[in-house]
Amino acid sequence: MKFKVLLLSLLLSANSFAAEKTVIRIGVQSGGTVEWELPALQDELKAKQADVQLDIQHVANAEAGKIALQSGAVDIIVSDWIWVSGLREKGADFTFYPYSDISGVLMVPQDSGIHSLRDLKGKRLGIAGSELDKNWLLLQTLAKQQQDMDLDASVEKVFAAPPLLNQQIKQGRIDAVLNYWHFAARLEAEGYRTLIDGRSILQGLGISEPVANIGYVFKQSWADRHKQALRQFLDAGKQAKQTLCSSDTAWQKIIPLAQIDDEKTLKHLRQNYCAGNIEHWGEAEQQAAEKVYLLLHKQSKQALTGKSEQLQPGTFW
């Protein structure tokens, strides 16, 4: 009798173990678009009875997310492939899966006399990030190729955090602003005019294929051990995006997370967010990314990309 009880106990334990879900620890910035998606993403995982459970860990900023990933505190973050390639050059095995191809936007007041890059000469230009911001580097490359213009030397640069730059252009303290897309959407809702956006910059540089700007980053070795769970997570993420873009009911759930109560701003945010969906990510798009890498490598004088003149093999999962 004792043997039967013990056997039954072992079988129940084995079944319980088999039913355990794979836990994916994801590092998320509060207020970011990944956090917006999480409710819809988790609904998708539940509806499909996926063998995945998310452990959501909030990080203070992008750099904190990178530290968390490299230290093993989380399994996945959203970051960029330039960083991934640099890590692979140093021997790390991180890899990248595309999340969105939307990037920065150069904006001016509606009544501004600035209508081209050449009109920026002598103006105060606000730039989100630093001298190594990818949007800024590519904009300089475009100005050089199309106008034979040294944009860096032609403008008075103001580097600051995105919210502060929006305030400064509203106060007339800067003449134009190169900001991240969601902050540009806020200005767009208030009537500010787009001079050029990230996609148009690439097209001007002869790159017609959409290139992912940010994506999910994780270790290749971790992905190899959790292929099924990772695929379920990524598929659920794609479906969550589609749901948020097609269902007003689903979109309503993220409004508290976006912390915006202005309907016009929310409309622009949704339009731009949905425009960034990755429809295809194959050989053509990855070759386009390699072209972007070469442009950034040259313009940054290796400061952004590292010494390697080529995108590292394995950068894209």
C-alpha cells in the first residue's frame, strides 16, 4: 500500500513538473511601448495556452536594461542591433529579433521658415540622446551626400532628454528638434511639422527596404535552450501588435499606461506605433541593415560601432 501511495505521489509530481511553464524574464521600461503591449501579449499567451509565463521586471532606462541583460538578471530586453553587433565582436553571444522600424523625426514649428536641411544652417537644433545618436549620425550623412553640407558644423547643437527638448521648442529656445518618434507624435498632435523622418533619411541614402530600429535582444545560447517558448513569445508579440492596431477595445487598455488623456495625441501615437510594425524581415532587410551599419561606422568614426567594418555574423536571430 505504501508503495502505491509513493508511486502515485511520484507520478503526480512528474505531471506537475511537466505542466510547469517556461518563465521568460523580460526587462521593461515604464511607459515604453513594450509595456503598452504586455496586457495584449499576455492575453494572447493565455488564449493560445502557451507554455510561457512572463516575469516582468521594470528597469529605470535603456542602460539599466542592458546591464540587467548582461548580468543575467533578465532574459530579454528591447534594444538595438548596433549594440548587439558590438557585443558579438567582443565574444558575447547576444542576438537580435526585430520589434519596430520606426525611428526619429526632425520637426519644426508649423510657421517655421525651415523647409530643408540647408535651412538649418545657423539654427539651434535640439537632438535627443548624444553625438552618437543613430538618427543624428544618419542625418549628417544625408546632408553631406545631398547638400555637401557639414551639418555638425552648421548648426548650434543642443543635446537633452526628449521631454525637455519638446518643452524647449515650444518655448522658442530651439528652432528644430530631432526627437524620438513618440515625443515627435506629441508635437505632431500640436501642429508641429515634420521636416524628415527616419525612413525618409534612409530612402535619401538609397536604402529602400525598411530596417528595424529596435528589437528583442537575448542570448543565443538561451534561445537555443528555449526555442519553443521563445517562438511562442515572439508570435504572441506580433499578434498583440495587430490586436492593438485593429481593436479599439484593446487600445483603450493601454491609455492609462501611456499616461496621456488627449485624444488627438493618442491618435497620432497609435498611428505611428502601428506604422512601425515589421511586416517582413528577410535577407533583403538584413542586407539593408548592413548598409546602415557601414554608414554609421564611417560617420561615427568607429565610436558607435566599434572597430569592425562589418556587422557581426549572428547579430540577427
